[in-house]
Amino acid sequence: MGAWLLHRLTGLFLVVYLVLHIMGLRSLADPASFEIYVTTYRNPLFKAAEVLLLGTVAFHAFNGVRIILQDMFFRSDRHKLLLYGVLVLTAAVTLIGGYPIIYPYFIAPLLP
């Protein structure tokens, strides 16, 4: 039930993000407006949100593959094992892919 709910919520979040992203890309027609748009996304808050977006995309993708595998091959006898695999893969992708995103904003300033 939790995986079902998370899959639906991540799907809704991705739809909202896609709409906002397309609205932001409309500023490509005006160079000054686009510069403001790009500068806003260099904010550390948006970098943290990018890592959350990466985790959302990873979970939604891996859970979609899990659903397909369950429907085609495994039925319900291995659903927990597959869900744990989804969670491990999501955490790995988010940590490995998120590190270069947050490093210049949150980790590098702390180093001597």
C-alpha cells in the first residue's frame, strides 16, 4: 500500500514539476528573462530540490519497473523483496547522483 501511494505521489509531483519547467522554458524567448530564471535556479535551496527531484524520478522509474515485473513474472510472492530492491536502488542513485549537485553549495564551503 505504501509503494502504491508513493508511486502516485511521485507521479503527481513529476507532473507539477513538468508544468513548472515548461513555464520556465518559455523565458528562452527573452535573454534577460532567461538569465533571471537561470540565476534563480543557482540558489542552494533549488539545488537541494534538484536532489529531491532526482530521488523522485529514481523511485518512480524503479517502482514502475517493479510493477511491470510483478505483473508479468513474480505475482505477489516476491513483492517485498522487489520493493526493498527499489528502495536500495533509489537511495543509491539519489546519493551518488546528488553528491555532485550539492557538493559546491553545502559540502565545499565546510572544507578548510
